[in-house]
Amino acid sequence: MWNRYIKNEEGNTLLVILGLLIGAIFISFIFFDFFTTFATKRVSQTGADAAALAAANEIKHVYDDKLKSEIELRMERLREVANEFVEEKTGEIQEEKAEKKNKKDKKDSKKKKKDKKDEQPPELTNAELDKVWKEVLDKMEVPKELRSAVRYEYEEVDANVALKYFFKNVWYKEWFSNEIKEINEVACEAIIDAEPQWQEAAQYYATKNGAEEDIELIFKGDEFKVMAKVKREASFITVGDDAFSEDERSVYAEAEASIKTPKDIEITCW
């Protein structure tokens, strides 16, 4: 009789199955919570990457525009100085040519006195003028890539060469003013003044990629980088939202992006 009850395992099997089923459901909930956390982290990281890249790109546009404007101003002044030197040199050559002509016409002194008032300075030939320009531009140490743009205003300016010339040469400052700024100062002032602009760009792309609006941007001037910190709240099945205090459910992510600089030119903001 007792053997019959012992061998009857139908109830035991049902309990085991129910236990396994409940355990599987609970494990699936835990797995879902882990997956949710991972997915939230991934979304936060995407938002941080987007924010850092957007800020870095906007900063590049900001200082690019400022440097282009600065190049135009300095090119105008450079042309003025170069033309002054050319006029001075041309005048010297014209005087020499006039003296030679006077010696030649010395015999006809009466005619010379009569026409002296109406006499125009002798013109330079194209070859002589080219030589004068070469001497002046050599004296000013103007790179060959900029020489046409200095002599002819309509010629295109090689921006990278101009940056190196204007910002890596100290001696030319006497042609401008004592208050002339170096490349770091020009670029960094423009970046700081435009902070709301690149903050807004970072905010837009961070939220567009799933991050919350509360993001933090840090401009690392000494490394010329931007760091973005973003967050996104996660929801769990196994634990209620009320069990967490403020910000405990937030998943944070950070990202850095280097700001591109002109070729062979280093920009730092201290």
C-alpha cells in the first residue's frame, strides 16, 4: 500500500515544472532589466558621441570663419606695405634713369630748361617692375604661394600658407600694430564668444540621439578637445521606480572629440 503512494510522482512533477517556470520568468525579468540597462547605456553613449562631434565641428566652423576674416584684414595691410615699398623702389629707379637721361641731354641745356617742367618720370619696363616686386617680396620674406595674391588683389589666397606666414612670423608686426593678436588668441576668443552656438549644436544632436536635455560640455583648450557628458534614465521590471532616489536610475556616458586644426598648425587655449 505504502509503495503505491511512494511511486505516485504526478504531483511532484507538477510542482517542479511550476517552480522551473516561475524561476525562468524571474530570470527573464532580470535578463530584461540587464538588457534595458545595456540598451540605455548604448543610447547614452550614442548621444554623448553625437554631442561631442557636433560641438567639435561647430567650434571648427567658428574659428575657421574668424581666421579667414583675420587673413583678409592682414592681407590688405600686407598689400599696402608691399606697394609702399614698390613705390619707394620705383621712385629710386626713376630718379636714376632721369639722372642718366639728364647727363645725355646735357649738351642741349637750353632745350632742357624749357621742357624740364613738362617732363614726366621715365616709366619702368615690365621686366624692371617684375624685378622690383621680387626684391620687395624677398625682403618681406613672403612665401612664393602668396606672392601673386599680394601683388594682384584678385588672386586667390592660400589660407594655410597665409596662416603660417602671419602667425609664425613675429618680425612683421611692425607693419601692423603692437596690439596684433597671435593665432591662439584669435581662435580662442572666437570659440569662447560663440559658446552658446556650439552648446546648442551639441544639445540638438544629443537629444536627437536619445539623450536627455541635461548634458554637460567641457572645452579642453589645452588639448583642443570637447568632452560631453550625457545621461538617460532606465526603467526596471524587477524593481519599482519608487525604490530609487533621484538620479539613481540615470545611466551616464562620456565622449571626447578632437577639434580639427589647420595643417601643420597647433592651436591651444590655456
